[in-house]
Amino acid sequence: MRISVIGCGYLGAVHAASMAKLGHEVIGFDTDEKKIEQLSHGIPPFFEPDLQEILTEGIKRGNLRFTGDISALKDASVHFLAVGTPQSQESQAADLTYVQDAIDELCRYLKPGDLVVGKSTVPVGTAEKLTEAVKPTGALLAWNPEFLREGFAVQDTISPDRIVYGVPAGDAGRKATTMLDEVYAQALVEGIPRITTDLATAELVKVSANAFLATKISFINAIAEITETVGADVITLADAIGLDDRIGRKFLGAGIGFGGGCLPKDIRAFTARAEELGKSSSVAFLKEIDAINLRRRARAAELTVEALGGQVVGKKISILGAAFKPNSDDVRDSPALDVAIRLRSLGADVTVTDPQAIDNAKRSHPHLNYEASIERALVNANAVLLATEWSEYKNLDPNWAAEVTSDMVIVDGRNCLDSIRWREAGWRYFGMGKP
Ligand code: NAD
């Protein structure tokens, strides 16, 4: 298939390179010239495992190109829309201006029979509106939400756990389905489930999935607030309830909560859309999910203050992690940086380290101190706070760390360290939701 991808960020760049890996002829377009320049030279503009490899392979093979000229998309017949839908500056709703601008521009080059495929996460009803915009060109519009996880994005794109098509009714829907089946032929041969539905259901599948995941994380974090009040242990509790296969252990990791460019803004946009639909009470609980999540960031800062005896002015605190999750350099709404800012505002001397995300963190939070080397970040620390569960931090040797820091105080914001090992090495260990 001749495919174009509009918007080459965390989703789009991976999608373009993965589609080329599957043998399609792909052209990626973005309005960010620097990104296009980097991608054209096979340089990923962000850190994502395996992306570099498939990017260079595609460019070398000649079936993957990037452009800043949207007219170059006219030869493609399937156009994936992967632009951002961030939270609006003025409200909790999604900002759809990037989607609208991209469609307006694209419409100038669409041909009858082309298929526009939305991948961005949008409020329900968006696809129907965009269908009207696309109609005069004779092109069709479908919605194919994306479920990739940053850190596993290439694997998740090439071999997703399900594929959802939202298509219009009748012949148009059958045509869109046939074209999408050709795009995803390899995954379908492998037996990956494909669910075909209407546009609104497809849009809602994505936001509901994220709302559920956010709810699961905030559920266990709410329980953590209780366990830490009564001296119980949230990890043992999660292990025990997680053994019930109706519940499951995944996403029951109590800690400093979720962040990133999706979950927080998606639950807020869902709430805003439900309000517009006159159904605010249906998802009113998502406001509480958001509030619980933000409280855990405050709690991590408070726990660090308690660990340091009640005040942190002038105390050196080393924060391990800036990215919102491991194996990513994405710092959008990162809990790690939020906790770092809170501690800094209390007068602490905060140093942040991260294996990949320092450049992005410096751009978004230039006033924080950064150290690329974990050793230099830990020097003379009065407390260490693990904020992103990179494997190098999970596997940190407490004896080695003790030689570098000033005091042996560790706050495990992700409950991912072996507390017994750290305590045996002489550290005062503090976990989230633990005695
Ligand atoms: P991003 O900010 O990394 O990328 C968006 C890209 O779109 C940027 O490179 C930007 O320059 C480009 N862009 C903006 N306006 C454009 C236009 N008019 N024409 C062409 N390009 C334009 O965002 P992202 O994380 O890739 O997310 C994109 C969408 O995918 C969002 O709706 C998000 O919710 C959804 N999504 C993201 C993920 C993820 O893990 N990042 C997963 C599933 C869904």
C-alpha cells in the first residue's frame, strides 16, 4: 500500500517506520522541520527502543521517506492521521486544532477513493465531523485508534494485541475495511483480533481503555493512602488481590502515579466531552482518579520531607528519573519532574538524573539541576528518590550507592526496589503505601 503518515511524533514516526518494515511504501509528513530533517537522516527525534533500526532499514530500502511538503502525500492512498491532541490551554478538553489543520491541508491533495485513517486519540464525535470535511474530495474516513505503549512502541505497532477499525456504514465501510485489511495483512494472518465497528465506538474504545487503566492505577494508589495510614503493606495487598484473575496484578503498582502525554489528558478530555454530552455524572469518577493521582506526587514529596526529619531546606535530594516511564525520553506531565519541582520549592537542593530524558527535561524545566551520570547525581545526597523505574535504578547496588551519598535515605517512589536488601545494606528505606 502507498501510505502517508501525518504527524511524526511518538506515535506517527513509529507508525511510519513500522508500516515500511511491513513492506508498504511510506511517506511521513510533519510541520516540524527539525523532526523531518532528523527522520530523513534515520535519526529518531526521541528515544524509543528499536526505532533507530527500523528507521534506517526503511530509508536504506527506499520505501520510507519523510517530508515537510504536504503536497508530496498526493501519491499515497491511505493517510494516517497521527497529530497531537494535547489538553487545551483554557480547559480540560482536547485541543483539536492540530487535527483540524492537518485535515484542512490534507483535503487539498486527497483523491476519490483515498482513505483517511485517524489514529490520534479524539473526543467521541470528532470522526463524524471530519467525515463531512473529507466528503467533497471523494475520500473516505475511518478511525483506527492506537494502543501502543511508549517503550514498546515498535513491537506494539507491528504486533498489536488487537486492531480496531471504526468505519462508516454500508459500502464505504466495506471499502475502508478492505483497505485497512491490506495495510494490516501481516497482523491479520498472525491471528491478531480485529474488531470492526462504527466511528463513535472506535473513538470511545481508546478513551475507555485509558480511563480504565488510569482507574486501576488510582485505585491501588487510593488503597495505598489507607495502608500507609494504618501501617499495612500495599504491595502484599496488591499481590493478594491480583491473584484473582478477575482482577489481575498488572497496573496495580502503587507509587507516584501515572503521567505522560496520554493518560492524564485523555481522562480530562473524556470528562470534558461527557459534560458536553450532558453526561457529566457518568464519568465524574474520573475527576477523583485524576485527583488521587496528583495526590501521590504530593505524598512522595511529603514522604521525602518526613524521611529527612521534617524539613529539606539546603538538603541535597537526588531524583532518579525524569521520564514519565522507563524506556522513554518523554517527560510530558512526568510525575518524576513534578515531585522534583515540589521538593525544590520547599528549599531542597534537587538534582535529577535520567538515562535518556535529560535533554527533554532541561527544555521543559530549565530551572532544575541535572546530572547525566548517576554517580555524580548521587554525590553527597542526603536522600535519594527513585521516581522512574529504569532497570539501572531498580538494579542499583545499595552498597555502591552508600559510598557515594552523604546519608543513607532512600524513597522508593515506584515500590520497585528490594526493601530488604536496601535495609540490610544500612539504608533507611521508605516505600509508597508501605509501613
Ligand atoms: P507528539 O506531540 O509526539 O506528535 C505529534 C506530532 O504532530 C508532532 O511531531 C507535531 O509536530 C505534529 N503536527 C502537529 N500539527 C501538525 C500538522 N498540522 N500536520 C502535520 N504534523 C503536525 O504526540 P504523540 O504522542 O505522537 O501523540 C499523537 C496522538 O496519538 C495523540 O492524539 C495521542 O493521544 C495519540 N496516542 C499517543 C500514544 C503515545 O504513546 N504517544 C499512544 C496512543 C495514542
